[in-house]
Amino acid sequence: MTDVLQRIVDKKRQEIAARKRACPLEALREQATGLPGTRGFADRLSVPGPIKLIAEFKRRSPSKGIIREGSTPSEIGNIYEANGATCMSVLTDEPFFGGTLDDLREARAAVDLPIIRKDFILDPYQLYEARLVGADAVLLIAECLDDAALAALLAGAEELRLSALVELYDPENADRVVASGAKLIGVNNRDLRSFEVDLRHTLRMRERIPADRVLVGESGIRSRADVELLAEGGVDAILVGETLMASDDVGAAVRTLLGR
């Protein structure tokens, strides 16, 4: 695990412990009883056709700082939905990305798109949190999880009817992510050791991912040419945050990426 990622994970474990003290897991389980069904995040991305867009609400990042000020998840989410995004991603990590669970709750109330909670998910407690604020899916990062933890979180997500997008960067994690049975596999093009981005990283990983899995390219996607490169390389969907959030016209940026 990289130094940056280790710092994030250490902070996240402290955060989870504090949340558990404030509201035990048993209480979340009780609240989760009888919730309505989730929207089909994985199903939407699995439909044949042009490359799909998971459009992200992202306030800031450790590498770029503040990306966009003043916008709300509901405002941006409505723009994403109106301009052709297939799904929405909401970052809920506060210390490093400025997001909260309330951001996801607000987005859920505003849009009909399936929404993924993008965070550093380490504990089943966070799956219940995600479900209770209206998430339809969660991100699981292979670099943060050993095989046992990944299996437990995948099983917990399935029990709660949450789709799981399993992300990897390091090529040595590809085989174990595939072996986990993950149906949605994301490849992060950003090396968290250096924060350098190489769009072709996803393309190099394509041959490692079976054709029956949905492959999502993440990070560094800035133009229609980038999208076309990934689509031609067999990528099924893209997750884009900074390019959209930093745009003066978010709707136009969505349409440009989708070639509309």
C-alpha cells in the first residue's frame, strides 16, 4: 500500500471506530430492515451499446485541491442525469476529498440515476451506511483489502442488494479481483505512489479481465478522444469526476465525452 493510501486508510479506520461508538452496527442493521430495493447499478452498466458514463460529484482531491466550490450534489446530479450519464458517483470521504454521506443522501433525493458510494470501504459497517443514505452500489479498492476482507465485503454488499465495483491499480491484483467473482471491475489509471496518470493502463489490463465482466476505466479521462480510445479497446464504462466538475459548463462536458 502506498504512503498516501496508507494515510487515508489509517484515518478511515479511526473514522469508522468513532462512528461505531456513536451508533453501533446493530442499530444500523435495525434501520436497514424493510428498505426499498436498490436501483440496478450493475444492470445499467451491463446493457449492450455505447460506452457508459458514471459521472462523479467530487469537491476536491489530495492532488488537485479544491475542484469546484458552491455546487451541490442535487444541482450537479440533475445536470448529469439530463445530459446522458448512466450512473452517478458521490465521494463521501471528508478528510481528503471533502465529501459526506449527506452529499449522497441529497443526490439520492434529486436524481433517479443509480448512485455509487465512492469511499475507502474497509468494514461492513460502511455498507449499511451506504444503504441507509440511498446508495445502490459501493466501491471496493483491492489495494486496501486482502482476499478475506474483499470476499466479506462482496458478500455483505450482495446481502444488502448493493452492486460492488472492485477497483485495482497494481497489475498483481488483477487475478485475485477476477477470482473474487466481482462482476464490475474498475482500473484506476492514477498511480497513488506518484499521482501520475496513464490512460493506457486500463487498456493494458483489458486482457486480464474476462469478457463477461464489466470493465470500468477510471481517472485521467479528459476528452472525447480519450473516451473513443477506451471504447475501441473494449472498455465498457468510464468513471469521470475532475473533468466534469472543473468544467464551466458541466452539461456540455458530459455531452462532449459521450459524443452527443
